[in-house]
Amino acid sequence: MREASTHSFRRDRRDRLLVAALPHIVFDGWGLPSLRAAARDLGLNDGAVQAAFPDPGRDSVAHFSDWADRRLLDQFEPSNLLKMKVRDRVALVLRTRLEVLEGNKEAVRRASGFLSLPTNHVVAARLVYRTVDEIWHLAGDEATDFNFYTKRGLLAAVLMSTTLFWLDDESEGHAESWAFLNRRIGDIMKIPRRQADLRQTMDRMMH
């Protein structure tokens, strides 16, 4: 119980520092300067930053992703999603993941740039995997076979490409982004049918 309480306190402290840092990240990027400015805004000392984010850049970007995932989960009652078609569930959840970040586009842009650095590729892959795993779980996916990894790999590509499109989208209500997202979701939903068609064709050729 005490360990859970400590974890909750640390996460809350990180959340407060992260939210306070977001306006500074627009100008100073992800790292110590933004976090120190956030600490000053909150009346905290630099020791609080070091305790919360020992590796300021990577830890704060990773927590930003976790914070966005938690905000996403708060938007849904999973049982309501199950009333929708799978492709509609996935599209809605992924769209909502971007919508919860609507006021922080520049922070997302800078996080994308930070994670694109060769030294951060492992962190980037871990964060993307965790997000798409949350999206599939929200959408009701319970696969445990090879499809588990295939679905997550395909959705990771959709998430990344749609995020890049969304960052530069100036259409009203991001209509062009959601059209782009729906096309990409449509593409990955066609793959199982194509695989089934290929298996049927092979079966006919073998018999």
C-alpha cells in the first residue's frame, strides 16, 4: 500500500511539472531548462526536477506520452466502444489520442524531433508500442497469437504517419487529418482479407 502511495505521489509530481513545463517547451524544447522553469513556476527547487526526471529529456518526453495515454483512457467507457465496428473503434480512439493533445501541438512536434534522434530510437519504439497497445485494448482486441504483433506494428505506422499529417494540418476541425486517418485504417483492415484470399488461392492451387 505504501509503495502504491509513493508511486502515485511521484506520478502526480511529475504530472504537475510536465503541465507547467509545456508552455516553456514551446521555446526551450524538452530538457532541463523547461523543467527548471516549470519548477520555479510551481515554487519548487531544482532538486524536485532531478528527483522527478533524472534524465530530463528522455524522462520528460516519456512521461508526456504516458500522460497523454492516461488522458486518452479517461475519455472512454470500453463497453460503449464495443457497440461499434472494429475499424470505427480504432479510428475513434486514435483520433481521440491526438485530440487530447490539441493544445500542445508544438510540444508534440518537438517530442517527435527529439525521439527521431538515433540515440532515442529505442525509447521512441517503446513509447509507440505502449500507445498502440492501449489503443488496441480500448478497441477490445484480445489477440494473443501472431496477429497480436501484426496489428500493433500496422497501427504504429498509422499512428506515426497520422501524427505527422496532423501536426501540419490547418483544415477546419482537422477534417483532412481524420480523412487521412480513415484511409490508413481502411488500408490495414484490408490486409486480413487479402491474406485470406491468398490462402484460398494457394489451397486451390495445391488441390
